[in-house]
Amino acid sequence: MNKTILLVDDNSSDVLLTTRALKKSNIVNEIVVAKDGVEALDYLFGTGKYAGRDIQQMPVVVLLDIRMPKMNGHEVLECIRNNPATKFMPVVMLTGSKDEIDIAKSYKNGCNAYVAKPVDFEQFTDAAKQLGLFWLVLNQAPSATTKK
């Protein structure tokens, strides 16, 4: 079974930090990086530069930043939840925002978890390890046949 992680973040330093933290936590899953919300949706739905991608192979979890160009994380989350093919896909808001409005809006739009990025690398590594263990090992997602 494909256990790809879709990381959606426009900040190259945060992408590097996240991928390093996941690898340091022995999470060896393929990580696909989308630099903005439009690219994330192109990946999920097999459009744009991802035209022809097998959309039956969906990520096991989406790690989604909020503040990005072209389309922000809230808009991406709404598109994910409004599409039958992705509406049950686990989405974790992984963002620098600790704003109560962002937190409330994320849950209102259907995120599964909200994690504010710790500034300290060791704290961030620990958070990445916990995210990975939960979403990649412990969480039971619906099968493809029950998602429809």
C-alpha cells in the first residue's frame, strides 16, 4: 500500500526542517512537496504538472500550511473536503500560526489535527515523530471502497 505524505508548504526552510525531522524520526515514507495550494490540488487530482498521475494512489496524510501564495491552506482544505475522492483524507494543519481564528476555521473546515510548528528543532522532531507514528502507523483510514 502506498504511504506517501503530501507536504504543502511554500517556505523552503520549513520544508527542509519538516523532511529532516520526519527522516530523523525514522519515517521513511515518500514525501511529495507542493509549494502552494494550487500545486497541492494538482497533485491530488492529477492535473497541471501532475496530469496523468495515478489518482488511485492518494497520500496517507496531507501536512498543510495555512499561509501560502495562490491558494491558502483553508481554501485547499475546503477543496479536499468538497471532493468525494478526498473528503475523508487525513489533513493535518502544520503551520506557524497559533491564531485562534485560524485554529477554529481549520476545524470548521474539517481538518483532522492542528499542529503549530515549534521553533526548536528538537521539539519539532518530536512533533514530527508523533505525527508520523499516529497517522502512518496507528490511524485506521477508511478503505478505498468505503470512501465513495
